[in-house]
Amino acid sequence: MVEKDADSMRETLAGLADGLACPRCRLVLAWRDDRGRCSRCERFVPALGGTLPNFTDAEDASAAAILALPDGAIGRAVRAVQALRAGESPLPEDLAKLQEFRIVDASGALTAMGRAVSYHVAEFRRQAEGGAPARLLELLRENGLGPGSRILDVGGGAGQTLRRMGPVPGGERVCLDLDLTTLAFGRRWASDEGEDVRFVAATAHELPFRDARFSHVICRVGLNYMHQATALAEMVRVLEPGGVLCLTTEGPGFDLGLIARSRGPRELAGRLVDAAYGSLLGLTGRQPAPGGRSHCGRSFSTAGRLRRQLRRLRCDVLRLAATRRRVGLPVGFECLAVRRDGGPPGKA
């Protein structure tokens, strides 16, 4: 990696590190030589490539390879993949670089990394064309999003939603996810496009930030793949009093559609199990803990359960509406809530 790029990465980490905290001790980490350390539990946290703090204890060779690419490599790969998706042939020099970066193989076909690039390019384009992401941004702008906002996107993938917001002067955009390769790609793509978006690898069940760090926390659909009470408590904890939480979630009508489209008995059984988890959560508030013997794959959300969880966390629900319905059942929800003053939130 060239020295200029390494210096840029260290500057990016320096801007993020002051609010990164040990997920268990809640103490701000001390950083040295691209590693953070908790002074209480002595936990060390590496920053992959000097810019991607990794709280997952996982390793990923693909992520390391992406972060080691020279400046402009991912931007060039994205442009070439866009040409391929449009049925055009990339320039010979671009094709040679794609082979060097292992985006395409010797025959010109996309590799596994190339297919990942193609997916993220398509997702970014889909968000640019409107739909649910555009509505989410509209809701946020109606509720204080602007210069100086500090925004966290939980389960944010490659940072597409944050990038659709555009620059936030005097503020901060942070993308958190578990997938190291996706985060590494998003980090380099944002950098190549001149976008100031920061990326962190961690679980939503233990957010590695100090209390009240953000003015806005968003989570698009990811909540359905988490232990919802735990994740919501963490999202509210890192919100400042008066901060805005914006969620889009899947409802029981979404599961009904998945069940109807199941291909074969094995897939049908899995869809029915997920629907059973969602029903259990909606009716009783109980959900298998992450990592437990009967761990949860995903659980749909219900309006009543979301409202009760947020009220227990001392949040005022401003909006909770079904986006559309299938056979009378909500397919999804838009939820907007504000954390009240009065100290740390309680447990759900």
C-alpha cells in the first residue's frame, strides 16, 4: 500500500477512535499502532488496514486484500462492473486491472469478489432510484438530519444508505456491520469516491461506542436478524437524549410471502421456523438469545411489540406504520422514535 494511502487511513481512524469504546466495559479505547486497548479488561481491537476497527474477533483474507488495494482500484472496478452489467465491454486496461485485483478471471467472468462488487453496485443503484431508502431519508430530514448530525447505520452493509444522504458538514456517518468483506469494500469505494463514511465491524448486540454518541441511529431490515430487545437497547443507549431512532422492519406479511414462494420442503420448513420465532416474539416478547442452543435465524416484527419495547427504553414513538399489506398482514413497518431525557435507558 502506498504511504499516502496509509496516512489517509490513519487520519480516518483518528477521527473515529475518540468515540469507540469497549463493548463490555464501556471505556473509550486507547489506540496505538492501529490497535485499540481497553484499560480495564485489556482487550485488544485491531484496525484492519489501519482504518476498519474489528470487534468481531474474526479474520477475513478477502477484506485484507481489498484494504491493501491501491488508491482508485475499487472505483475502477465499480465502473467496469457497471459496464459489464450494461452489456458493454470494459476498456482493455480496465480489464487487465480487474484480473490483477481478482474481480474477473482469465476468461473475463466475474469471480466471487466480482459478484460481490456487482451486488453492491446494484444495491446502490436501487437505492438511488427511490423506494424505501428514499422514504427513510425523507423521514430523517424531517426530524433533524442536517449539518452536525452524527449518524450510525446498524447493519449498514457497504454504506449505501449513508452515502445516499450526501455529506454531513461538521457531522459524522458511521456504518456498522458484521461482514468484513462488505465493510472493506464499502470503505475503499467510499474513499475512492471522496466520501467521508467510516466503517466498524461489530455486532449490534454490543455496540462499541460510548453512551449518547449519535444524534441519529438507523437500521434498515437488519433488526429482524437480531435479538431485537438487545439490539434496540444498544441502539437507544448510543443515542443522545432527543436523538432519533429510525427503523424499517419486516412484518408477518413478509414471512407469508416467503412461505408461499418456498422451493421444496427444506426451505419451507426453515421459513415456518422463522415465522414461529416471529409469532413467539410478538405474542410473548420472548426470543432465543444469540448464540443459544435454539438460536434465532430471523423473527418478523409486530407493531405492538415494537411499541412496547421502545416505551420500556424510554422512547417516544412518533411514527409506527405499515408500509403495505399482504392478505391483511403488514409486510413491513416504518418506525420513528425519539429518546427522552432522564438518564441511561432501561432494559427491554
